[in-house]
Amino acid sequence: MSAGRLVALLRKEALQTFRDWKMLSLTLTFSPFFVLLMYGYLRHATPVYQVVVVNLDEAVPASGGRYFAAGEELQAALASLRSPAGDTVLRVREASIDEVEVLLQSRRADVVVTIPAEFSRAILEYRRGLFTRELPIRSRGDPGNPDYIMAAVWADMGVLEYVERSVGFASPLALEPETVTGAGSLTDFELYVPGLLVLALMMLMFTGAGALIREKDSGTLIRLRLSNMKVLEWLTAVSIVQVVVGLLALGLTWLTAVALGYRSAGSGGLLVLVGVLTSLSVMAFSVLVAAFLRTVFDLVTVGCFPFFVLMFFSGGMLPLPGVPLFTLGGHAVELNEILPTTHGITALQKVLSYGAGVAGIAYELAALALLTVVLYALGAWLFTRRHMPAVG
């Protein structure tokens, strides 16, 4: 490898990349835009679930000439439920049986709780030791509604807490939930940030592959071949420039998240290390993509497919169930781990959310390095064979 040719290629690639300000601007601002978008949707620390109560309960006479209405007390108890952070989790309102289906279908209700007619009487009987039957408190919801399960869990927990307190039942168990070390209390937005940081690096697929295809599309490869340029020199120059672009995009995305209140438990140095390795892996993936494309137009049309494969199947934007392939050193290797960005997202989640060190992400770093080498070797061989057959 000639140092002089490498420096010249570096200068040429840097000028071309930063001269194309439209593509560069899109690459740098794409992920920060999604950070702002996700913050707007997820800015509440705890989601508020819509609970509709169908109260069929009938108040019964109690001591002192008063009436006991357990159904109304249960509604108040559900509305008073709070998350560990002190946030309201259930928005409770009453409705009739006839309104239930419409509310569920329109998703103005996540779950419907039906209080039976003799609820108050059953509570009083239990207090007096006369309890001889069970009354069902039914919850109804739409399994197609992603909020249904959590709303039902909170509602069921609220019902059980109220009944235990109302009848004077003292449980022999005390639930003491604990969080993963270093995780603290993470909001939904904070859980999405590692994936959004890697999304910034995924955009290098367009600038990286574009830098390669542009030379072929414009005929510049002929002149480069005549200059005795080596494939390794060219790819090294393009990769270094793309890593710089990737770190700029990563930094801008990070600063946007921090400005919106994002808190990190990990090391900034490890963030940069994972960012560099992930950028190189995306660049290696870009070489493979570019080998199958002939023009820049192909990149912005056909090239969108591999980009969306990276975006959705890496598990950053949409958590996916694991599909185990085999076990390696006690670690179950899953199908989506053939994508290097999967390991980048996992590594950043461990570092930023749980404060992991190098030892904690050793597997992800090794996988990133291995996939980068494999993708570079395969991509360079295919690109050379299809577009640069005379260059060795």
C-alpha cells in the first residue's frame, strides 16, 4: 500500500463526500430527526392506559345506617394507582355495557373492567366471616391493542390490592422488585436511544455505497485503474472518510438526545469505540451492496431494501423474537445476529443503559470485528469481479 496514493485518495474522497452537501445533510440529520420524533411520542416516563369501568354493583346497608359501595371505592382505587416513579398509570372512567364494544374497537379504552352486582355484599360477607361464594370481576380487551396487556395487568393488580385492603387480608408475601445494576429507572425514550444512535450509522450505507458507485457510474474507475491504484487503498480511503461522517452523525444524534434529557450510565470512550466498529461494519455491508448495483439511481431505489433490512431486523426500532441458529461458547447465536448492526445496538444498550465495560460487550465487539472482516472480503471480491476485473 502506497502512503502517497492513500493520502491522495483520502483527499479526493473527502472532497467528494463533503461536496455532496445534500446527501451529507440527510445522513447527519436523519437520526436526530427520529430522536426528536420519538421523544415527542415517548416523552412521558410512564404511559397512561385507558380503563373503562362498568359498575353493576349495588350499595348495601352497613353499620350506623350508612351504605357501603365497594364498586365506587374500587373505581377510586384504580384511579389512584401510581407507578414507582409516582406517575398516574390509569385513566379511569365509567360507561354502560352498551358502550363497551364501541370503546374497545375505537381504542378509546384499553381494557374494560366489569364490577359484578353483588360486589359490595360479597365484601361485607367476607369481613363477617360469612363468605360462601366467589364473584368474577371480568376484564375485557382487544388483543390487537398493544396497550391491552399492560392495562389489564395494572387493573388486575389494582383490584387485588383494593380487595385485600378492604377485607383486611394480610398477605404473607412482600414483593420487592429490583432493577438490573446500573439501569436505574429508564423511560421508553431512553430505551430507544441506543437503536437511534446506530440508525445514524446505518445511513452510511447510502454515502458509502454511493462513493463506490459514483466512481463506476462516472467512468472515473478507468483513470483510477490506470494509476495502479489497489482495491485495498481505495476501500481504506473511502472507509476512513465514512467513519468520520459516521462519528459526526453519531455525535449529532447523541447531542440531540442529551439536549432532550437523555441520561447515560456508560462510558463515552466505549460509545466512540462501538461507533467506529459499527461504522466500519456498515461500510463493509455497503461494499457488498454496491457490488450488485450499477448506478446511483439503483442505490436510491433498489438500495432502500437492504437499508430497511438493517433498520428493522437489527432489533433497534422493533424488538423481534429470537430465532436461535446454534450455540457458540455458551452463547445462543440468533438469526438477526448475521447483521452487524444488531451487535452495535446490543453493545450500546449494555454500555449506555447498564454501564457495561469492555468485558461486558466483548462478545459484541468480537462479532462486529468478525462480520466486518467477512463482509469486506466478500464485498471487495464481488465488487472487483463485477466492476474492476483488471485491478488486483
